[in-house]
Amino acid sequence: MSDVTVKRRSLLGAAGLWAASPLYAQAASPKSRVAIQTAQGLIIVELEVDRAPITSANFLRYVDAHKYDGGAIYRASRKRGVPGAGSIQGGPAPRFRHFAPIAHESTRTTGLKHKTGTISMARNAPGTATSDFFICASPAPFLDAHPGAPGDNQGFAAFGTVVQGLDVVRRILALPTTGTALTPGMRGEMLNPPVQIVSMKRSS
């Protein structure tokens, strides 16, 4: 995931930051769950709505609008020499229009970390995240905020964890990655073929 900052699609016509409205946030329980049905099996994630309210509400907004249905998990970034370590990345189908980008919720402020099973938002610069997400198959502390580091040190916005289907995450991670890379940093990481996201919906 060394180059997860590079997303597969440009942002579509979104100006300014989208903040979760109080009414929308109230529609989610403190531990909302989302069922991600993929062609490789079911993954269920539990969202930290209280600790990462903006990011969780944004994800649920895409889920409720069915924008992930028919999308794909398209990238598998494996850690060399460590079987089962790395992350997978996915998002809606390219034809769907994004909602406006959201404010960045740093791991420094939420207290959430990139551990095994963490779901987090892909982004370019802080405050540009829209819909694409990634799931860690192993601990990835380098994706957390590191305020003392040079450059963009704000990390990624973790907002939940896998509670069922970590085996599916690792199965996808192990699939062939011979797809055409969109950037040099993605070389050897593009799933071929991508794994279809059949549907996403809230789960009790």
C-alpha cells in the first residue's frame, strides 16, 4: 500500500468539503455494520461511527445510495516476503458520480489504527477522500498519522474493522495481479480480473 495515495479515478466535479449532517449521523448507530458481498465471498465491517463520524457517515452515504453495487475490488498490495500481509482496495464503478470530498479524520484524533482488518479511506491530499476504500489484511502502522515525519504525515482515515470475512480479504489479496497499472506505483498490484462488489448494504 506504499502508493495507496494514488487513486484510480480523478475527483468528479466536487468543490469544497462535504461534512456529515447531524440528521445523517443520527441514522447510524455507534457500531453500524455493512455487508460487502463480493464475488469471492462476504465481508462484514463494523464502523466506528462515534470515533470517526465524518468518514463513517460518508461511507454509509455511498452504501445507502447503492453506489458500490457493481463496483470492484481492483487492487491487491502485498507485502513482499510476508504471505497474507498487505491490503486490498476497491470502490464504485467508474460511471458513478462521486459526492463531494470529506474532511480528513486523522488517526491522531480518532485514536483508530491501521491494524489487521481495518477499513480506511483512500485519498490523494488530506481532504480529498470520496468513495474508494481499502482493507488491511495485516497491521500497517505506516498508514497511521506520524506528525513528526516530513511531508504529508497525516496518514489515512481509518473508520472501522472487519468482523467477518477476513479470510475473504486474504483470498482476494492472493489473486493474480497482472492487470495494467494506472501509475508506476501500482505496478504488480492491479487485480486481473478485478473482484466484483455484488452489493453493499447495512447489516444488523
